[in-house]
Amino acid sequence: MQHNLCVYNTLSRTKQPFRPLHEGRVGMYVCGPTVYGDAHLGHARPAITFDILFRYLTHLGYKVRYVRNITDVGHLEHDADEGEDKIAKKARLEQLEPMEVVQHYLNRYHHDMEALNVLPPSIEPHASGHIIEQIEYIRRILDAGYAYESQGSVYFDVEKYNHDHPYGKLSGRNIEDLISSTRALDGQSEKRNPLDFALWKKAAPEHIMHWPSPWSEGFPGWHLECSTMGTKYLGDTFDIHGGGMDLMFPHHECEIAQSVAAQGHEAVRYWMHNNMITINGKKMGKSYNNFITLEEFFNGSHPLLQQPYSPMVIRFFILQAQYRSTVDFSNEALQASEKALEKMTDIYRRLGNLSAAPQSSVTLPDFTAQAYAAMDDDLNTPMVIATLFEAGKIINQATDGAVTLSQADIDALRKLFDTFLVEIMGIRVEAKGADKGTAAYEGAVDLIMEIRKNAKAAKDWATSDLIRDRLASLGFDVKDTKNGVEWKLL
Ligand code: ZN
């Protein structure tokens, strides 16, 4: 099929026409989550950005193989070599097997993604399930002479690599500057150069996630899993690699170096990066205490939130910006998105109820061509939304009787909304107030639970029993647990 999709390639720093390597097929890889905690707003943006790309490519008729990995090896803080890895720490604190921690947070991640209407990828490989392939990849880099063994660990030789190939070309960094800025920080005697990154790391005795290798009992370096699993499932060269801009350096830079070292050439043809989300103008970070989990957005429980925001409001909010621009979260911005989404939903519902006249009294602009042009322009979703609102003006006029529309025009408008709003942008159009109703209902039951808790605290057993019995007769299952009261409707 004929199309003109152009995407911004971070590597060439230009918008390029998208031409896949194999006719009719697209291979795409996106860095997925590290599973040791709940997904927050920062996870939603890459997930939604590349979901849109996945949906659009599929819509254009491509057979897309979309690989999104799960980082579950329990790395240390990136390349820091000291301390306890995060999954192991969580496992120790919660007295769980590390893979229980992984599964727990992976289930929750999937639940959040499903709420956001993010389609599951075609393959979701775990780093821990590809240790043999990663060891093999390290061997290839060692054989090529771009890595060295040191006290049971294997490091990538950045200086030697940079002598033959430019290191830092993706992020535009200059290796000489990097060397001078990192040399002072170096406390590692194992490495030849502080910029060298671990391909394999010998496990300290307290490191509970480790595997046998030719070099030591240890674990693979973080950057390695993406090079290994990307090429395993998509081939030595594949079309698209995506991720957040924060992964550009060092993660993706290291991936490029690993591919060139192991394979003799780069693996990725189009590098695509989504920009970050700030919260009230600040980066999300532990020191700001502004990590808001998606769950907290959905139930409104974080102190920075004035109200709950439904998953579709979060999705719409993210799509109202082009993926390469920054997005700043604030209650005002999300409330504006909530209103805009409500307006869009109203338009969609009116469109469903329109009845046709023998002839249209207006000539419709080619909204469909406009929406395709916007998507083709590096996934310009805010422009698609603007086009749908333009079409909405005419739909509202038709509803009010100010204009008439023929059946052909109504059909074209319905196809426009079904294609771009529902299929490509993945907006679930709920019945009016469904999300609001659910939030209000849950809030009301929580309030009753709070009254019961207060009654119990005041030893007002009559009130607390009355609430429990009446809720039971309405079909609620109420349980007192050590984490508080849990309820569900049976
Ligand atoms: Zn990655």
C-alpha cells in the first residue's frame, strides 16, 4: 500500500521516509520496564508512543513484529558496580524469591498497560531467559577484540572501539570530553578506562541472581540484553529501535557499540526516542518525591493529585503532545485533557446518532487525508486530534440542525473517527460518565469503609456491624487485612 510515513531518526537527526528492510514487514524493538516497582507516569509515555507506532504500521498493512523486553536480571544502578541490585533488595525486604518480585510487578505492569489500552507486544522476552545468548554475544565481542576479561568480569573496551568507530554518535557526545569528565570519578581498578562498561559482571557473594559463565558466576551487563534479544528475534539488522530519550546515553550508545563490535555493522536502521514527562516543571526523581504511579493516577491517592484521572485521560493527555516534545504534568493540564476527551466522546456519540439527509448542505474538507498527513508527519497526534475536533464542529452543527449531511458523508466521518480515534490512537470511547461513575462509586464505598473504621476505633460496634452486614447483604465481600480493609463486589 502507498503511504508516506516519515519518522525522525535520532541517529541522522532528520525526518526520513520510512522504508522497511523487508517488503511488507517491520521489525521493531522497544526497551521495556525493569520490574522492581510499580509503573509510573514515565513508563506510560514510551509505552503509548510506541503503541501508536505499532498500531499505525499495522493499520498501514505491515506485518509488525514488536519486541519489548523485560529487564529482570536485577542489575545494579546501571554501571555502578557496588551495592545490591534492586530486585534482590526487594526480594530480601519482602522475603520473596527474586522471580516472585519480577512476576508480581510484571503482572501489575500488564494490568496498567491494559488499562491504558496499550496493545501487548508480539514478543516480550525476559533478560533472565536469554543468558546463554548473551554469553554467546560477549564471546563475539571478545573474539573481535573489543572487550577484555578482568578478575572474572568482562568489559567493553570503549577507547579501543572509539579508535576504529565513532562512540557517542547517537547522543552526539564527544568521547574525549567524556574521558576527561569521568576519569576523576574512577574508583574501579578492574577497568582500563572508566567509560568501559560491563558485559559480564562477576557476582559478589551477596548478589543472589547469578549464572555460570566461562568467566565467573555472575550476570550480564544491562546494555547487552537489548543487543542480544533484538537481533535474536528481529535479525542482525532490523528496522526500528525505540525508547525514552533518557536511554539514549549510555544505554543505546552502548548497544550500537556492541552490535558493531560483535556483528561488524549496526543493527538498527531507525532510532526513535520519546521525550520525557516533567511534573510541575521538574524532572521526575526520587529527590523531588514526585514519582506518581499509574495506579495513584487512576485512584487519585497521591498527595500531588487533586482528583483521580482515568487511564483514557492519561492516554489522551500524552497524545495531545507530539512524542518528541516535552510534556509537563499538572492537575490543570490533566483537567483540561479530561474536558477535551469528554468533548471528543460527545462528538463521537453524536456522530453515532446522526441521521442522513438526501444531500449534504456543506462540502466537507478531506479530513481523512489531513489525518493521514498528520500521522505520516512523525506521528503528529496533536494534529490528528485537531483534525477530529474540526470534523466535530460539523458533526455538532448537524446534530443541531444547522447543516445536513448525506449518508455518504456520515459514513466517511464515522470511518474517520473509528480509524483515527479508536483504532490508531487507541482511545476507548466509554458511555458517558462511565469512568467518572466508577471513580465516584469506588470513592463512596471507600468512604463507608472509613466510617466503619472510625466506628470500630470508637468501639461503636453497632455501627460497624450494621455497615458490614448491610454491605454483605448488598453482595460486598469485606475483609479486614493487615494492610487495612479490602472490599470487592461478589
Ligand atoms: Zn534496552
